[in-house]
Amino acid sequence: MHQTKRTWQRSICATLVSLAVTSAFAWTDKPVKLLVPAPAGGTMDVVARIVADQLSRDIGQPVVVDNRAGAGGAIAVQAMTSAPADGQTIMMTASNILTEIPHVMKTNFDPLKDVKPVAALARASMVLVTTANFEGKDMKSLLSHVKANPGKISFASYSTGTASHYAGMILNQKAGLDMQHVPFAGSPPALAQVMGGQIPVMFDGMATSKPLILSGKLNAIGVASKTRSPQLPNVPTLAEAGFPELDFSNWIGVIVASGVPSATTEKIHGALLKAVATPAIRDRLIGAGFEVGIDTSSDQLSQSVKTEYDRNAGIVKTFGIKLN
């Protein structure tokens, strides 16, 4: 009987601790809607579904992924800002929705005023890739080959006005090249052309290019970041090749409407970081081609969005990139 009582007491204590932990990270006692500005199966959707499962367990409420693709993210942002500002409707996004798209597409929101970044959960660097049998196997030979074939080499991008486009234009300018830009509607169709050799060069996100690099279908020339990527540690940075300006990466994380109270934002921030700190979640994100372990406050993230937004505005002006 005494043993049974102790067992019962331990069970009660464990339950109370579990409830206390859940309470500390829960910011609502109702289901949470996690909007995604892209179709199911895309990069943002993959991260959203990986994180949503763990987040739901941690806060003790369902976290429902709701895909609202279209209009450069504006449809999802509109759904979020139209909902009550109580933190029950949040949005998983890539930073380019805030820092790139508004410069080249008319949107119905101000990325610096209408939304508030909460937490960056994963980051994907850009990588310069070429057709597997392309003559330029490293940056030096790539530059030599393009210069030896003036007007004959093109580079693909996953859309006009994105980092994939910006990086190619900057490389043209800094290296004195004349590669022609060929935009596509997303990475998959662009990568198909690169693998087929029709368009031999492209700047792409790590998450989509890494499997093709590892399988030998693409050749990695360099990573467009200041430091080498743990995803491809043997691939040099483009800064090492003399192009420090080629520093592009997107973070994927959660934003809320600007009217959500700071106290609620802080709870969401803590819950999200706890979710991605779970070993199984970290492993799944890393396996999908992302870098994890980003611990940035909401205020710091807002400042980084403004810095990147302003930088991209300058690129758009410099190269005369037009609004779609």
C-alpha cells in the first residue's frame, strides 16, 4: 500500500511538471493555425510540417498547417493580418518573402511595418552550381571558360528579382562577364535545365541543390556565404575566390502580425526554439539541407530584415530590375 502511494505521488508530480512545462511555452489554449505562403511539398511547407508536429506536443494544442500560396506571399500575409492579433494565427515564411519579393512584385503589405519576425528556425545558403560536365570545375576555370565564349553562356534563376537572379548579375559585374539571365518559375524547372546542360550555370538554394551535388548530377563551384557551409564543408566560399559581395542566404522562420503583443511574441519565440532544439527535429532539418541553431531575438531579426530589404532595393536599382 505504501509503495502504491509513492508510485501515485510520483505520477502526480510528473504530471504537474509536464503541465508546468507545457504552460510555460503555450501562448494560447486553442488550436494554432500555421500559414504557409507556398504549396504543399515546397521548402517552407517541409519546415512547417516538421516543426508543427513537435510544437503541438510542446504546447498541448493542435498546430494546423494551412497552405495559402500565391501573390508573392501576400495571400498568406493577408490571412494572418486579418485574423485577431492574439498569436493563434502565425506564418512560416522564407525571408525572401519579406526582403526580395516586395521589390519586384506588387504586394498589399509593408514587410517592415505590417509583420513582425518572431524566430528564424533554419537557414539555407546559396550555392553556385554548374552542369556536371561543364568545363569550369572551379571558379577560376569557370571564369576563364565564360570569358572565352562571349555571349554564349547563360545562367538560370528560380525567378526574376530573387537572390538567385541578384547573385548572377553581381557575378557578371564583378568578374566582367556577359552571362545572359534566364528566369524560371522555381528551382526544379531551372535545375532540370542545368542538369541537362541547356543552361549550364545557376545560383540555387542549398536545400534543393545539395542532393543533386552529392549524387554527381551537379558540380558545386562555391557557396555564396562568408563562411563554409556545414552542409558542403569541402566546397569553398565565393569570398575565398575573391567575391565577398556574393553573400546570400535565406532564413526560414515564423512571423506574426505587427499587432501581436510582445509578451505573446516572446512566448511563441521560446516555444519555437524549444521545438527545433529537439534532436529529432534538428536531424530532420539538417537532413533536408538546412543549417539550424539560429538564436536571434525578434528585434534582431527585424533589423536583419530591414538591412537585407535595403540591400536588395539597391541591387534592384543598380541593375534596373523591373517590377512584375
